[in-house]
Amino acid sequence: MRTLFTIHAGEFLVGERIEKKFRELNVWVPSKDTGLDLLITDSSNRRAVSLQVKFSRDYLATHMEEAFQRKLRACGWWTLSRKKIAESKADYWVFVLLGFAHQSADFVIVKPKELLRRLDSIHDRPEKIHSYLWVTKDKRCWETRDLRLKEKEEIADGRYVDKIRDFTEYLNQWKPIQAMSSRPAAPAS
């Protein structure tokens, strides 16, 4: 084991959110890279959920037109390995979207098999997957890579419909973590 290591910002934000929402749960950071970034256990340390965390800087303020900036909370971009998702040992992947302009933090929490199924449907199974996740002001989440401007405008305006690109059901969906808890979640902060 190395004598010094650090966790990245996304791991810190996920761990901090879990500790605030579910105070009786324990958050663990592995001492070596095994493809798991965080381990969450119940208060007796008998049940566990493993997380792979992905963080992106917010592209909303620097790469988006002003019209989008008023209607979106955050926009992230990830380059993912199809093989790593397929072979992932994590129970859930967590994508962290930290919206700087709107001072928001959103989390997309999805099982790796479901993530891969959706991304394969959208992107035709490439080995390297470029994924853009957008969170709108009305708290919807969309995978927007390769969409036309008209479709992006529909997303921003709340008019877009596409079940496979709609990631809203995974947005801030802490139920897998809450299931570990014996008490209700603390109010969102």
C-alpha cells in the first residue's frame, strides 16, 4: 500500500452527500485501485454497496450558448471504456454533475449493465464512448451526444421525448443507498 493517496473531487462529493443524507452509513475509500471508488456499508458493516464514481467539470458556462445557460443546471462529458463498464464489479456507477453557475450538484446513479445497454443503444457499441449528460433546470437528465441543435433546444425547453436517452429515473436516485439505511434520508441540502 502506498503511504499517501488522494480521492478525486467526484468521490469526495459523493461520499460527502451520502454522509449528510444517511448519517448512520459508513463510507470507505479503498487503499488501491480495484475499479471500485467507494464502498458504502450499513452501521454494522455487514451489508455493502460498491460505487464507481465519474466526475466531469461543468461545460455549461464555458461551452454553451447563453440561451442554454438559463435552462440547464449542468453539462458533463465523459470518455468511457465499453470494456470497463461491461467488466465493472461496482454495484452502481455514479456520474457527478457539479453545476458551477447554478451552484448545483446532481448525481446520476445507475447499474453498469443498464448504463451499457443504454449507451450501446445510443452509440452503436464503440469501444470508447463519449457521453454527454445534461441536467435541466426542471431536474430532467438527458444523454445528448450526437443530437442536433433542434433536439438540444427541445431538451432545454422540456419538450424532448426519447426513452433511451432519458436518464431522469437515475438522477439523484439514492434508493440503493437508502435501502442500506435503517432510517429515512436526511433532507436534501
